Amino acid sequence: MNYNEEMKKIVNSFDSKKTILLHSCCGPCSSSVIERLKEYFDITVIYYNPNIEPLEEYLKRKDEQIRLLKELNIKYLDIDYLNEEYHDAIKGYEKEPENGARCPICYNLRMERTASLAKEKGYDYFGTTLTVSPHKPSKIINEIGLNLQEKYQIPFLVADFKKEDGYKRSIELSKKYNLYRQDYCGCAYSRRNNNEE
Ligand code: SF4
């Protein structure tokens, strides 16, 4: 499936802006996604990332996310740091390499909380910024989103935000807003792997 063509068909069918609860992994990734979607959606960002370790790194990324949203005048839904939810979910997969079997569980955890909150709070759509990263497989992320769409009965915005210069634009916007850009994915395992490289 061409996810961006699908997304364009969806947004071009709107006769007015829809609401979306957008899961964001970090400020830099959210920057180009917000720019792309704000014409079509009334956006609320949720920063639910219990995978990010240690706590000070989580808070650093969260502060940058909130600072960007204030600059862009975008709404923000706060949620606690629930690191134990991440460890419960990935139990048994700790030794997997980055992009192995642990990562889809991690994506699903973050996207499922977003879908359930979006449904509970009456948003029209839910989505995620995760596909901006060239390291993240868009097919897996979109399949998870479509499964959650069925489970929670709320539409998922399919997309491949890295494409059409989405990743490149996130780097430009990160420079423009002087955003902190991390050098590892998030969990302690990815930090260790990165340091070993
Ligand atoms: S490497 Fe990234 S996506 Fe994979 S489990 Fe760790 S934080 Fe999640």
C-alpha cells in the first residue's frame, strides 16, 4: 500500500478539520508531521513513551516536545512516565537487537494507549509520528495502527511521514527551533547498542 497516497485521499475528503490525537516520539519527529497535518487536523499531541530511559533523558525529550508545541500553538495531552509498562510488555525480548522482535511490541504499546485514549476522549482520528524515522519500518507501524483501528473502532491515519522529504524537513525544523536531537532510539538496550557501535 502507498500510505501517503491513502493519507491524501483521506484528508482531501474532509469538508472541515478533524481532530486527531497524535502520538509523538519526540519533538524533532513531530515537527514535520505537525507541519504536514495542521491544515487538515486540529492536532493534540500525546507524548506517551515509557520506553525512553533513563528518566532524565525522558524528561529532556519531553521538555523539548512541550517547548516546540508551545511555539507552534499545538495542544498537548500529558501522561505520566510509566516505564514499568514498557518492561512488562517487552519481557523476554530484552536481548533482541534494535529493529528485532522487541520493537513492534514497543510501537504497539505506545500506539495502543493513544488509540484507547483517542476513543475515550472522542477524537476523530489517532496517529503516530513514528514513521518519520528512516530506522522505523512504516509497514509494521501502519499494520499495527490498522489493527488498533479495528480493536478500538477509531480511524488510524495511515502515513509514511519520512517520505516526500518528511525526514529531511524534520532536520531543518529541528535546526530552526534549536531542538535537542537524541543519538539513540530510547530504551536502555538501544542506548547500549549505539554506544557499542
Ligand atoms: S530500540 Fe526503540 S523501538 Fe525498539 S524497543 Fe527500544 S525504544 Fe522501542
